Amino acid sequence: MENNNEIVVALDIGTTKIVAMAGRKDVNGKLEILGTGKVESVGVIRGVVSNIEKTVKAISDAIAEAEHRSGLEIGVINVGIAGQHIKSLQHRGIHTRSSIHDEIAHSDIDSLINDMYKLALPPGDKIIHVIPQEYIVDSEQGIVDPVGMSGVRLEANFHIITGQITAIKNLQKCVEKSKLEMAGLTLEPIASSAAVLSKEETEAGIALVDIGGGTTDIAIFHEGIIRHTAVIPFGGNVITKDIKEGCSVMQQQAEKLKVKFGSAMASEIEENRIITIAGLKGHPHKEISERNLAHIIQARMEEIIDQVYWEIRKSGFDRKLSGGIVLTGGGALLKNLAKLVELRTGLNARTGIPVEHLAHGYEKEVASPVFSTAIGLVLKGFEDIENGKVRQFTGSYSGNQISKTTTVSTAKQTQGVNKKDPQKSNWLDKIYQRTRQWFESEPDADLK
């Protein structure tokens, strides 16, 4: 149980689903999933909150399910953000130091990064992430970490991700109305990449394509650094709509057809295969050609893939992606999709499954591209803890099982403890420490 007192809870607010996931690191540094809650999302359109009340209810239901499965009392969450309002830009920052004799410190880098948040943006936009690309010290380029070096002029190229203030505020409002606190806000393709990409792939160059219900998110990496991000306002829901109109079926039937029989390549389907579905009341059954269904899906998927490849070429890294393309998200489950991506782009493609960072014994359900973003958000939460940005503490254990706990977030910008009573937190902390010491001294004792 050592080093297991920190628990991170992620909240993935998507167009088709809302997922709450609690996890902790085991002694080997692997992620142990404690509980997951997944409910249908009915108040979000293309990654943007469109109905506050419905979204709040869905968030509360997902959190309640995660609490029930994990035995936790959840108070603080790490939230993912996406949507067609997300934009990115490149900018260079300059910081002139007063002395050449003093070494460059972390404070100099922090000052450079903080200056980026003062950029003049289009009205209604807000900076979400400022990601350093490379540093330049007195005209010496290509420096990854300048701390400890000497120099007067410190420069850096930044990749800056922005979003609409209203969309961010509505997301925060939904979290607050659900009686939760936001420990961090992370762009969802960045979170997904943490779950499905290896360090070697990001070094070699790779494009992550997260196909969700409302949007398709892209994150391009090279030399271990994120180089480009983009959001395409099309996803799995558009394919479902095409099937509904092309096959003259109901929305639910169209979704089932896509999931169970859908293929991204019509040439892989035999011509004589027929799907029979129930007709409306008083109407005969409807027969649909599986190949025709695949033609409908392929036409839309080719459009999405072409836009993805256009973004890759726009980034300038299309010839530097040795790792090719990794597909994740619910849309990545579509049969023959990786093969179609390879044919349309000329790049290698595979489906990304978020199991690399999971501890042994994980449930089969979470080993799916559907949970890539949620698992990535948990990993990003632990990364923030390690970097000292956010501290999340869970207070008490009972034997080898986790009992109801209190979650506290202490963020630098708030200079204190949020939501929970700090005295109660300290009291629970003492109980936890004493209980653990007792179990260590009496390993065979029977707790009455």
C-alpha cells in the first residue's frame, strides 16, 4: 500500500458518452483502475456543451457509478476538453536575462511561458495549453532543456492551444453544478496520446487520430514533442446519420448496423450478404445489403481521412512520421479502418489500445479505444502531481480494500485546500498513517 495514497479521477465529456474513471499507481508505477462509470451523453454536441442540465445529470450519474464501483467519495476531477472551437498556433517568446554569469533557472522558463498567456487573441478565445517546442540560448538553437546553461537571451518556440471562453465556462459550470472541482483541463487528443503512444513512437514521429462521436481529434508528435493539433468537426455520429438516411432506418437501428456489421471498406464484404432488421409496427422486415452499408460508411470515412491527411500535410511533418498513424476512440473499432487509412494516406496505421500503462488484472472492458481519453486523463493527472502542479490526496484505507475517502486538491494558484475541510483532511491523514503502521506491525491480525 506504500505510495498508493494518491488517486486521480478523470472525466471524459464526449458527444456520445461521459466516462468517469478513478485510478492509482501501484508499486511498479503501473496504473490500477479502481472504478469506472460510463453513461450516455445527451447534452453535448460535437464536444461542446449544449444543454447544462442534461450534461450535469449525466456527469453526476457517471461519477455516482464510479464511486459505487471504487468505494471512493469523489470531489476533484481532471477534465478533458475537445470540440470544433479548439485552435492552435505557433509563437516565439523572448526573455532577456539580467546577468550572463547566473545559470538559467526554472524561473526563467516559467517567466517565458507565463508571457505566452498574455498574447493578444481573437475576442472570445482563451489559452488552454502552452507547449514548448525548442529553446534558443544566445542564437544556439535546438536546445531541449536550457536549465543550467549560461546566456543572456533566452528564446523558445511554443505550440499554443486555445479554445472559446464560453465553451470552457460552460464546461466548468457543469462540473461545479455536479458539486465537483476541476483540478486540471487537458485537450483530449493529448490525453489519448498519453494512453496509447510509446515514447519511441513520439520520438520517431507519429500522428494520433482520435475518432469520437462528434469530432475527430489529431495530435502530431516528432522528436518527443507535440508539434500540431487540430479538431475536425466530424465523427461517428455523422456516419450513423448517413446510414439512417441511406438505408431508411431508425437512428438506433443505424447505430447498431454500424457497430455490428459496419466496415470501412466495401471491397472486403461479399456481395450476397444480407442483413434483416425489424420493420416498424405493421410493416414487414427490411433487408439491407451489407456491401451497400459498407459503401455508405466508406464514403464518409474517406472524407474524414482526407481531412486528417490535409492537417498532417499542413503541419509540415507528413514526411517525418516514421510511426505512421495511430487510430483510437470509439470510431477506431470500425472494421478495416486501418487498411483504408493506409490506402488513402500511404502511411502505416494501427489501432491504439490503452493497455501499455495498465497494471495486470485490468478489466477487459477498459482495454478498448473507447477509454483511451479517460485513461490518458488519469495519467496526465499523475504527471501534474509529479510536477508539483496539483496535489490530490485520498485519506483512508480499510485493509486491502479502499473505503469511502475524501479527495482534496491543493493547487498553486489557489494557495490552499479546495472544497473539503483542511482540518478534516489532516485528521483523516493521521488516521490513515496510524492504521497503516498498525497493519505493518500486526500483518496477521484480524480486524474486528
